[in-house]
Amino acid sequence: MSGNGSRLERVNLMLSSEESEWLNQLAMEIRQQTGASVSRSEIVRAAIAALRELHRFCPQSQFGALTAAKKGTDLRVLAILAIRAGVLHC
């Protein structure tokens, strides 16, 4: 079970070595600053939760809907633009 009571499901996720190293680095920084052990899976689930909130609060934001993305790069650009613009201004 996850922290919100949902049943967890195993999936395979392909990451570049750079992405994997970044997840390890972030987990290490969290541990150094807080003493908490956060797994790479928890970080990925947090990122998914952030995309879910972006989609929920701004389904048709000024950058376009996430559902209009035709590839992962489109999603990445939309998410980055929304973060940089301050999502709550949709």
C-alpha cells in the first residue's frame, strides 16, 4: 500500500542513466538534509502526482492540455513551462 492507501502495482520504467543518477542524487540530498530515506520510486510517484495536479487544475492551460501531447517530450515541455509560470495562474 502507498501512503495514501492505494494498492501499489509493479511497472517497468525505462530511464536514462542521467535520469537514474538524478533520482539517486535527489534521494541522497533529501537524506542529508532531513535524515529521511526516500526511494527513487517515491520520487517518481511524487512526479506523477504533480502531473496529475497540473492536469486537474489546468486541463486547458495557456500552454495546452497535457492530453494534446503526442510524445513524452511534449509532456516534458508543458510541465516545465507550467512550473516556471506558476501553475496557479491558469
